[in-house]
Amino acid sequence: MTRIKVKARDGHERTIEGQDGQSLMQVIRDNGFDEVLALCGGCCSCGTCHVYVAKQFLARMPEMHNEERDLLDALSHRSELSRLSCQIPCTPTLDGVELQIAPSED
């Protein structure tokens, strides 16, 4: 199991565990963080699973594909730490990763 530290929009933090192969979006939602809407179900078409990755963990992230980059470019809260959690598979390499759920786009 991979440990993931998640900071919710209200500031509370919790460390959760995910099974390898799931997307980080699935792990976050399965652990009760309802603010990750994932309206597209993980198809990289809505941006509602936007998270910020702590800077020290960026090098562990898989390469960002053009579709994810294009979608992130359309979001008003994008930063250099932005990723779509649906596009990041849970792997042992990410053990201990720290994420913050991005503000809502509405």
C-alpha cells in the first residue's frame, strides 16, 4: 500500500493508503474526500480532480501528457505544482507523496 498525505480545501490533513494501480483520484475519493468530484470518471476531460503536488515530490510524478497539460492550462487555479489526480497511477514510487486539493473552479 502506498501512503498519500492529502490536504483538503478546509485545511485538514490526513494520510491515506492506496492500492497500486488505482489512480490517485480513485484513492482520494475512496477515502472520503468528496471535494474531488471527478465528473468525467478519470477520462482527463473535466479538471475536477485537480491537485497540487508538494514541490519535493514533483520529480517522482509520471510525465504529463499533452491532454493533461491542455486541460490544466484552461483552469484558473493552475500552478507549477498542478496535476490531475486521475492521470497519476498509485505506485510504490509515490509512497509518502503530499497533495493538496486545488480550489474549485466555480
